[in-house]
Amino acid sequence: MELATLNQNLKRSLLSLPYRVKLILIFSLLILITSTLLGSITYYQFAKSSQERTEEYQIQLADQINRNLDRYLKEMQIISLSPLYNQEVMDILKNHQTSSVKTIFPPANERITLWRYISSFIHMRDEIKGIHIMANDGTIFSNLDSNTVMLKVFDTNNEWVGKIKKADGEWVLLPLHQPSYYLNKDVTVFSVARLIRDPSTYKPLGIIKIDLKQDLIQEILSKTNKSSRIFILNKENQFIYPNKEDKLIGSSMLSEIKMFKENNYMNIPIDGVNYLVVYNESPYSGVKTIMLTPDDVILTEVNHLRKVVIMVVLIGILISLLLGFILSKPLVGSIHKLRSAMENVEKGNLNHRVSIQSYDEIGQLGKGFNHMVNEIDRLVTEVYKTGLREKEAEIKALQSQMNPHFLYNTLETINMLAITKGNLDVSDMVSSLGRLLRYTVDNSSKIVTLKEELSFIHSYIAIQRVRMGEELQYGEDIEPSLLDVLIPKLVLQPFIENAILHGLFGKGGRIFMKASTKNQILEIVIHDNGKGVSIEKLEELKKSLKTGQTLPTKNHNGIAMPNVHERIQLLYGEQYGIEIESHEQYGFSVTLKMPIQRKGIEDIERGINC
């Protein structure tokens, strides 16, 4: 009973408060609830999104590191194959198969020959410490001088030599080690090496070893997050980077590497600190990249956002107190502003807008009123512009009727003048141009016979021959029964033009067109013996046919081929269209596939015009 009485008294007290105080309380409560709710949702969503973005970015980064390292290792393993193709190198190695007491160091002529050979691979490659070719008798041929590398190694039974021999001619990625042939025993490198065999006898002749500095990996990692710890291991889990084992990566973690292969990442506590561990293994080299990023680094932005959210909530409460005092006074004035604006609109003044800053019902009415007046103004303007466009369309229609006739008459006058002057070549070219113009401008039909399209091609070839002379040759093999087959207008000329501009221009050549049937499908093949395109360019062109994206060049917009392909598929279905083939320096071929149709042209035209 006392509780009910207390609730009634509280309710009576709240209702008895001044109107401005009630507004202040409502604003404060709404802003507090809204800011807290939105801030919490934003915080948790941002934290989750930040975690996912970091995981995705770290996975992509680890993959990119491996890709870059693999790309470089491929270059090194190609270099390791090069001695097999140099007979002079092979002959020198054959001279050093057994140790000799008389000759401790290799002759100067051999050292100079191999020094020049090896130095050719190291130009502008500062990340290579040295390239060494070691003969079976322990002789070392290197790009480094005798003050850096020993010319004779007597210890050939160390661990890395055993790995190279065990690989039996395959390339080997050696982890960080300190080779004994360096005079400075503190030199630490990782290496790409290979056993050199005689190609004819398959007898081992020596070893080529490419020592790499860690500058290579540091360059690859230069753009990564400095707060992440990155470790690179070979397939035997031996360190390639960094040059000293870190306590963060111990045997216990390396034993769990197999667990990474499902998701490529895990969250693991190490020494009381939570880390995001990202793992990537190269299928080519077996190199493993492990990235450790502390959770504190990942959540740095999230923690900053939490502080911002709290600050925004506090500021929002202060603003609500201020807005209560500011908005309560002009509340009635907003209604007068809205009524005044409506009277102006009734008088025809569509430029008048009401300015109400509140977000209550009056503010919503003001926004709705402004939106309504904007729509009325837009509709009135559109009606006016529509009338102008109709007038412009009528003018353009008259111009489109006048201009072609003017051009036809002008070309005919030039033709008669050329005949009168005896310039028959000019007359033929003008006549061909006139036929091209009539065929192109004529919009009476979007579907034509193959015979009509070939006539257009003949006129186009005639004009191009005036430019290129006898260097341009054209031939065709068309089955007579196909001349009345219906095809879309202007689907052949773009490929003839492409053949001339991109394949034959400047050196000449031959274009051959063949039309035949296969399983009730019309196949038109246009082939030129020009310079063709590279495999990469051909793949780009094929991709543009699938996606519809154009490949513009300096002088062309690149829309012809995708446009024709799309037209054919829109008319006949996705099983039809164009196919392209090319080999660089061996020409370019385009095959157009369409169904054989000789009737129903009215229905096709009606579908196109719609």
C-alpha cells in the first residue's frame, strides 16, 4: 500500500514539473539511453570487425611475404642451374675431382674465368652475400676475394653439405648458418644450393651455393606492421629469419604448427600475453611464415573508441541540458514558421522553405513540408524540361533527315567530278564511301543478309586498299547457300577493322573470311596473319568478353568486340557469340557463332527496337 502511494506521489510530482524541466529530463534520458545503446553496439561491432580485419590482413600479408620470397627463391634456383649449361665451368670442375698435394689453390686463369661467370649474376643484387662453386677436391670459386673467402675448404663433411648431397641435384634451401669458408666466422647467411652433376655421366662434379643476407627478408618485411613479430622457417622448422632464435617461438609452439593449417591463425597466450598467431606455408618452397601480433595492438583503436564513446555520452548529456533550455522557448515559434511557409507556397512561391532545427513532431512536419515543396518544384521543372527535350528531339530528327541526304549529294558530286577529271581511283573510293555511309546510316533494318553485310565489307576493304595498297590482301570462302542467312547488322566490320589496325597496319598481310555451317549453326571465321597478341593480352580479351568490360587503347575505346559478343547473345542466347584465338607473330582469329535464320526477321527487329 505504501509503495503504491509512493508511485502515485512520484507520478504526480513529475507531471507537476514545469514544461521546460520535463523537456530537459526527456532530452537527457533519450540521449543517455540512445548514446549508451549505440555506443555499446558500435564498440562491440567495431571490436569484432577490427579483429576480423586484422586476421584477414595478417593472413594476406603472410601469404604475400611467402609469395615474394618464393619469387626470389625461384630466381636463385634458376641461377643454381646455370653451371649445367656452361661447358667451360663444367670443364674446370672436372679438373678438380680429387685432392692434389702439388696444387693447393686453383690456377689464376680458372679463378678469373669463374669469377667473371659468377659476377655476372650478382650485378645490382646487394642482398646476395656471395655465390660459391665448390669442386669435389674442396676448391672454392667465388665472386669474393681471398681476403673474405678461403680458396680451399678441407671440411666438406658438415651438415649443410650433407643436405645438398642428399637432395641429389634438387635445389635446397639452407637455414641460417655460419659457413666455415668465410674468414670472418661471425657471418650468418641462409642459402640456396644444388649439387652439380655432369649431364652426360650424371657424376657429381661439385656444389653451387648462393649465400643470402637477411637484408632480402628485411626489404620484404619493410612495409609490415612494426609491432608484429615475424618469423620465417624452412620446411624442417629451422630459422631463416630472424638471425637469432626468439623465446616467443619455442619447440612447444613449433609442435603445434600442424594445428594452424585449418584456419591459418590461432589465438595463443604466450608468457601471459595473448597473441594472434598467423601461419602460412608455401607449397613451392615449404617456407613457413609465422606472425605474432599482441591483442593490445589489435585492440588499440577499439580501446580508443571506448574512450570516445564514453566522452560522447557525457557530452550528449550536457548538450541535452542545453537543448532543453534552447528548444523549449521557440517550440511555439516553429509552428508559426510552418504556417507562414504554407501561406507562401499557396501564393505560388515554391522557393520558400521552412527552417526548423528540432527533431520532434514539429521538426518532422517541417522536413515533410520541405520535401513536399521540393518534389512539387522538381515535377514542375521536369515538365518544363520534358517540353524542351521534345522540341530538341524534333529538331534532331529533322537534322538526321537532312544531313545524310546532304552528304550523299556531296559525295555524288565529288564522284562525278572525279570521273570528269579521269581520277577513277578517287571515283571508286568515293563510291565505296557512299555505300558505307548509306549502309551505316540506314536504320530501317537491324537484321540483314550475309550477302548485304559482305557487300559492306567489300566497300570497306576497297577504301582501306587505297590507304595500304597491295600490302593489304583479302580473301573469302563463303558457301553460296549461306548468302541469304540473316545476321545482325555491322557485326563483321569491327573485326576487319581490328585486323587492319592492330595486326596488319604498317607491314601488310592477308585477311581471310570463311562462312560455313556446323550442326545448324552459322560459323564465320575471320583470320589475319598479322602480329597477333601475347598470351596475357589474349586472356585479357577473353575476360573482357565474359565480363563486358572494355580494354581501351591509346587510339581506340575497345568496345567493339564485347559489344558484338553481347549483341549476339542478347539476340540468340548465351550459347552463341564470338570466340578468339591468337599466337604472337602468327595472327589473330575470330569465330562468330549464330543460329541459321532465314525467316522471322520482323519479330527479331521488333525485339531490337523495343
